[in-house]
Amino acid sequence: MTATATNATFVSLEQTPEIQEFLGRPAGHNHIVQFYEAEDALTDNVARFLAAGLEGGESVVVIATPEHRAGFSSRLRELGVDVTVQIACGRLTLLDARGTLAQFMVGDAPNWALFRDVIGKVIESSHTVGQQRLRAYGEMVDLLWRDGNRSAAITLEEFWNDIAREYSFSLLCAYVMGNFLKTGDASQFAHVCATHTHVIPAESFANLRGADERSRAISELQQRARSLEHEVAHRTELETALRESLAREKNLREEAERNVRFAEMFCGMLGHDLRNPLGTIAMGATYIARSNLGDKPTRTATRISTAAERMARMIDQLLDFTRIRAAGGLELHRTRTDLVAICDRVREEIEAGNPQCTIAMKTTGDTSGYWDGDRLLQVFSNLVGNAVTHGSSGCEVSIEANGTNPGEVIAYVRNQGTIEPDMLPVIFDPFRGMKRHNAKGLGLGLYITRQIVIAHGGVVSATSSAEEGTRFCVKLPRLSGGFPDSKVRV
């Protein structure tokens, strides 16, 4: 409780019977507030307050939630009150708190004119049954407080005081004590008390004995309220700092994304522009090699041609990477394609460049489907080329195409090499892949391979062990004809 001076008379009763005796007094010009911790304590006090009025020949009005109305009625019956009869004769009026509140709320605030009209009619209706004394219980203010609309609750308390200047009645309000402890604002608690003529403390406080003990309890409640207030302030500071940090992180992320997009666009433009001078270099090297200028110029021209071809492959990969990341995906031009024909072409080209290698080929079933042949040539050139480059000595490489499944074709590329366990999970990531093994490339080959397979609706995976070697598996759905060009977005 607060020691702040208010207009309220603090009902510092030591025992529950004394509180009940106070609530049983005849109705007067009282505006009482009951703070409570347990529902049972509220039900008992309110029922005794209502029963005293009915037994004293007064009219009684209850404005409460359905749960509380049921609880009060049950307790009144236990106290010997015939609730049905009292309602029938008009001496007991039960109203819904939410419904009554809605009749005079305009936006988030109560309206005085509407309040006076609604509550005035309730009071006048109670007086028509021949009773001049009236007592009422209401918890509309508690509903507003629970909803976080504290200013409206204070305004409504003041409206009750204003209408009491026109009508004579005793009003008992109730608030859950925990709501004030949650907010940690002692001034709000004092403000509520100041709008009442009498304050009944919560159960744990009302049962304390002696002025010193109650004084200590007041001090402890004030200290707890201040502690909660400080905690709320600290949490508010933390939330503000968190929001600022999130805003900075968002700005940095957006800036990083803009930089990445710019870098990808730059790489794409650079790769495109490098094609023309690289083509000139390749043509010059071919011309020199065919000019019969001697062994040394010919060997030099051959090395230039080989380097130009490698650079051309890098540029193609860079352009594909840019299309995937910045241009929305890879275009596919599907036609009916036989996977065996593609693998045979790849085998012949790689064996021609690696005469020491013999690539085994095995096919089963129907290996045709609706695919982009050029893109699949890129896939298997990369997989078989890696198998030759990174396999064990002896160049034991095999290609298997299995078309026994009517819905898909599965192809395997195997060699006897191994991939490090820590590399296997990221083998298809950009700038990772086989880069660690081969510094000649960009590390984009397997990444682009995976994106091409995904664009076809397929899956590519890799397994590797010292006993079984390394195996890449490509699963391609056959689909059907008539497919438009498609893209994959990553």
C-alpha cells in the first residue's frame, strides 16, 4: 500500500470479521474499493456485502462478469438468500460488466453523457421498487485495468463519484492486486485509492496485526513496486537497444545484399566482355600452330590454345553462375534426348584428351527423356572430367545409365579416388566443390552441375569411401513432351 495522503479512509481492519461488519453496514454515500488476491476472498466479501443489503430491505445491483455473477449467486444461496425471488421482485439486478461497459464507451474512453444515461436508468429503476437505499457492486473498472486502459479506469471511477452527487448509494469496486504489482507503478495504485472513500486491503495485508506490522507491509509493497518499476525501465532500455541493433543489422544486410548483386552483375559483364579478346587469342594460337614455324612456336601456340580453352570454360561457368544468382535462373530447352548418346559423346571427348584412360560404359533399359541436351552434356562433362582428374592412378572410371524405372533415369559416375569427409557435405557449394583439389578452376563446376540437375527436377548426390571409391548419382525425371523453357531460381 502507499502512504500517500488521499481522500480515502483506509479501512485498516485486523481480521476478516471486522471487514465483513463494515461491509454489512446500511448503504450510505460510500465508494469502497476491495483489492483481492484470491477469487474465493472476493466472492465471500461481495456476497456478504450484497446479502446485507437484501436483508436490510435495500435494492442491490451487480455489474460483473458471468463467472463472478454465478459465484456471487451461489454464495448468496449459501447465506440463505433466495436469489430467484429477489431477481423476480426487482430488488436484485444482475448486469454483464462487458456489455454494460460497451454502452457508454466511445473509442477507448468512457463518455459521461452516455454513462449518466445508462447508469442513471439502472439506479432509477432500482428506486421504483420502493426502496430508497441502494448498494451496488461493479468491476467494469477492473476490466479496463486488466485491458491496460488505466486512464479509462480512473475516469470511470471519477464518473461514479460524479453521479453519486445526484443519487445516494454505496458502491463496492474490486481490483486484482496482482495487476498493480505487474505494472510496478506505486503512483497508479495511489491514484485508484484517491478516487474512493474507503479502501479494503488484500487478504494477506488485512490479516496483519498491529500498526507496526501493517506499516512494514506498506513499506515492503512500496519497495516491491519500485523494484518492479526499475525492472520495467531496464527491460524497456534493453528492448530499445535490441530494436536499434536489429535496425542496424537490417541496414548492413541490405547493403551487403546490394554489394553482392553489384559484384555478381560485374562478374557477368566482365565474363561476357572477355569472350571477344579470348576468341582473338585462340584464333591467333591456331594460326601459329598451322603455320609450320617450327617445333618451338608450335608447342607455344598449343599451350596458348590449351590455356584459352581453360579460360573459356571458366568464363562459361562465371556466366552460368551470374545467370543463376542474378538473372533468375538457367534456361532449359527441352527436347527428346537419349542420355546414352550424351554420355558416349562425353566419353569420346575425354578419352581423346586423355589417351591413357579407358572409360567403361554400361546402360540398362530406356535411357531417354525430355531434357536439355546441351546442359546435360555440361553436367556429365564436368562429372566425368572430375572423375578422370581426381581418380586414382590407372584412370578407372565408369559411367552407368539405368533406365529401368518408368518415371526416371539414374546415372552413376564412379572412380577409385576419395573425397575428404569434411569436404563431402559442401562439395556442391559455390567456390568450394573440387577447388581444393584443383587450383586451375573457379570451384563452380559442381555447383552449376547441381543447379542444372535441379532445373530438370532431378537430384544429384555424392558418396565417397576408401573401400568403394567415389560415386556421383544423377536422378532425372523423364517428364513428357511439350514443356516450355524453364528456369531454376536459387
